Amino acid sequence: MKVLKFGGTSVGSASRMKDVAKLICDGQQKIVVLSAMSGTTNTLVEIADYLYKKNPVSASEVINTLEHKYQAVIDELYSKDATKKQAADTLKTNFDLLRSFTKNDFFTLFEEKTILAQGELMSTAMVNLYLLEQGVKSALLPALDYMRIDKNNEPDAAFIREHIKKELAKLPKDTVIYITQGYICRNAYNEIDNLQRGGSDYTASLVGAAVKADEIQIWTDIDGMHNNDPRVVENTKPVANLHFEEAAEMAYFGAKILHPTCILPAKLEGIPVRLLDTMNPKAAGTLISNQLTKHKIEAVAAKDNITAIKIKSGRMLLAYGFLRKVFECFENYKTPIDMITTSEVGVSVTIDNTKNIEEIVNELKKFGTVTVENDMVIICVVGDMDSMNVGFQAKIVGALKEIPIRMISYGGSNYNVSFLVRKEDKKAALQALSQTLFN
Ligand code: ADP
Ligand code: ASP
Ligand code: MG
């Protein structure tokens, strides 16, 4: 069985939903993961924001506008009045729920997460109804009944595997298309939660791993993973093949086409992931698998909003235990470190989660002089970076000869070289790398 995920743009209008239906109806049984219609999750975030700010009037206005948009989609999507009514009745429960929060005095993270879940609940209900109207044997596979994260907000793979099988078994045997929600899940306390923004890709990979799919397909609005960020650099090209590790580095270091952690479940089960374009379904896209293209630099990505922290200590010289103490500060505040460089007199690390930066810096000051730099960007070059590929590093560093580089990291994996640069140098750095490495 294949698992196919369609992102927000791919289900962003009635006609796009019809296109998706055409793409998935080839008679083969499959699980289809859908995002919310594009823009919806942002709108739900806006609604929650107004409610946090105790402004139910503005929240209601945004809810009304969103509802009108959905009513128009219903009118266009279905041909039968009975189906239109059924869709309107279904969505009314979602909008009634949203409105109920404007009447409460309190608003917490729990209510916010329930609000954020409505987008995927609506898009899946709509596409499922459309397929049924078209006479397709389609059924909803409710993500809230099988997708779960644990106390550390990590997916609970055993739970997911067990419960998705149970939920699939409950549905009619002749079901051809199982439609499920991306992004949403329950947490360890059985509350509605989510896999973070962009998390529908993660759902697809987790579902694929749970059912041991033959292939996971991520359908989006571009013809595969490009060799540089198409939002910043012109003339980027799709990469035909990527190794799991290369794709994971790209996703983690900012290639928005994939959720940062979504490659891991597929990699663990050895399930190939194909990135495909809904607007151009014949395009080859990108195949992510265990296959490494040797001696090749594949692509470049950039991760924004990075903070660099330098801890300098005369006492680090010949000392042991210094790095442990430094890393413990980050561990105590559950703050992951992205890049590290060390010398005899100090260590520089980067983080992207600055929620606890004040506390971390205060603790670090016990061990040395601490400097913090905000607005930095990690530039990550991905490919076969085996040290025997002599000259690769020289070529990459050479491309950046005009750019001030704050940190360089190489040798942590065989698949990347990373640089820390200032935000204002990001575009020039990405362009220079594309020019030297791919043109
Ligand atoms: P979806 O809504 O389908 O999940 P996303 O907007 O999350 O789609 O991801 C697709 C977008 O990722 C593309 O439109 C593109 O602008 C952006 N993107 C950033 N880096 C890359 C890259 N290296 N290759 C392809 N797309 C990229
Ligand atoms: N709808 C969610 C978001 O916009 C999840 C996703 O699209 O992947 O972040
Ligand atoms: Mg996405």
C-alpha cells in the first residue's frame, strides 16, 4: 500500500480538490493524508491569537470570513444538493466549535490546539464527501484515533502502529481510499495536539512506517526538492535522487518542502519517499531512498532565526568536563543545539529555540565569558561529503570567499558542511553557492 500526502496548496480550492481526486483514483488501495486548505491554519492561529488577547469580536469576524470562504468551496465542489447540504452540516459543527471559544472567559493552550485541528478535520471531510459523491469507495480514517505523541512530544510509534491497524480494520473491507488528517494528533494526556507547523509530512511518514507502506509520496506545489531555496535563488533545479540522510539534512536545515523530522520514520523502515508536484504530476520529482549518488554535491538549504552563543574560558585549555557542563545547560532547558565548533579556548554553539535563552546564558556565565549573536543563518551544503572526495570543501568554501563566515562545521556527518552567516549575507551566500556548485 502507498501513502500519499497532499499539502495545503494541493487542496487549496474546489478545483484543486477535484485534481487530487483524479490523481488518487487509479483503482489502487491507498492512504491519503491531507493538510488543511492553504491559509486555513494561519487563519486559525490568528483566531487563537485574538482569543488569547481577549478580543472575541475580532476572533468572530475572522471566523465569519473563513466560513464564507468554505461555503463558496462547498458550492463549487459538489454537484448534488444533498451532498452540499451534508458538507454544510458537517462544517457547521467545526464552525460552531470555533465560535464556542469566543463565548468563554478563559483561553488556554488546550483550546488553541483544538482550534488548530479544525483545518485538517474540514479538508478531509470535504474531500471524502467529494469522493463518495463521485462513487469512489472512500472512508475517513480519523487521525485523532491513532496518531499520538508522548510526554516528550515525540511520536509514539508503537501506539500509532497498533491503533492505525485497529482503525483500518473497522472500515469496510472494500474501501479503496482511506482519507486521514495530517498534522493533528493526541498527546500523552489524550488531548488534541499537533505535530507542529508543516507536520502533515510527518504524519505521512509516520503512517507509512506504521503500515509498512511500499512508498510514501509527498505531493506539493513544486516538482521535487530543488538544489537551492527557490524562494531566494533563481534557476534552481529539482534533484532527482537523494539519500535519506541528505534529505533529512535538507529538511532539518530549512528546505520547507519537508517537515524537519519527517524523513526519520521512513528511513528507519527503509521506505522510499517521493516528492511530487500536484500541478505537474508527470514530472519525475525527487526520490529519497537508501541510494547515495557518490561524488556529488546535491543541494543547499538555509535555516533562519539562529542564535549563536560563544563561551570563552581560559580554563578550557587542557580541561576536561568543560564541554559536559556547557551541554548540560542546554539539556536542562530542553534546548537542542544545531552546530558546534570548539577550540582550545572556547566553544560556539547555535540554537534556534530561544525560549530559555536568558536562563541558559546565566548558567553558562559560571563557566566563562558568554557572547550572544542573534539573526544568524545556517547555510547547509548537502551531498556525498566523504573526506576522500578531495576538493569538495575547498570548492564550497571558495564559493563563499566574499561572505563573512562566523562558524564552519564539517565532519559531523558524511552528508553536510554547514556555515553560520549573518542574516544580511544569506541571499548572497545561497546565490554564490548555486553559481559555483550547480551552474
Ligand atoms: P505544502 O503546503 O504542500 O506542504 P510547503 O509550502 O510546505 O508545501 O512546501 C513547498 C514549498 O517549499 C515550495 O513551494 C518552495 O517554495 C519551498 N521550498 C523551500 N526550499 C525548497 C527546496 N529546496 N526545494 C523545493 N521547495 C522548497
Ligand atoms: N496545516 C498545517 C500547517 O499549515 C500542517 C501542514 O500543512 O503540514 O502547518
Ligand atoms: Mg509543508
